[in-house]
Amino acid sequence: MSIVPQEPPAVDPDNVPETLCIGRFNLSVGPGPLATLTFTHVRNKTGPLIDNSQIEPESVVRARIVTTLENLAALKDLLNTVIQDPASPAASAGGASKMN
């Protein structure tokens, strides 16, 4: 009988807010076992909008998430499942891994 390590329960003591990221995104892998997902959101530059009433959009970085390649693969699997059957509840995926 093998013992599977159990993940601790998820908590949100800082009440982390959702961040709107409806823009381009990027994935940067390595070096090593980590990957960085960078998300952007298009919004208007404040100065020109207020000073000249001109609209000048820019893509603003709103979030960077660094995770392991193992968690990235788990995210891919989770997204594939949800995209194929949007009605199915999304289970949590990934988890802590041992860093070498």
C-alpha cells in the first residue's frame, strides 16, 4: 500500500482579488524547472486621456505567475478538460513538487 501525500486545504487569508487580464499573454520557460506566465490587459494611457482627450491604448502587465513545469502540464490538462466539456466542474490540479 502506497501513501499519497495529501495537499493542505486552500485558504485565502489576504482575500486576493481577481485581476482582469483580457489581453495578450506569454509563457517563458526555464532555465531550470520553472515557467513564467505573464498576462496583460489593454487600457488607455492616463496622461493623454486626461490632458488631451486622446485615446492611446497600451498593454499593461497585470500578473506574472511562476510555477513548475509539472504544474504547467497539470494546468494544460485541466484547461483541456474544461474546454472540451464546459459544463463539467473544474477540479483543482497540480500541487507542490520537490525541487532538485
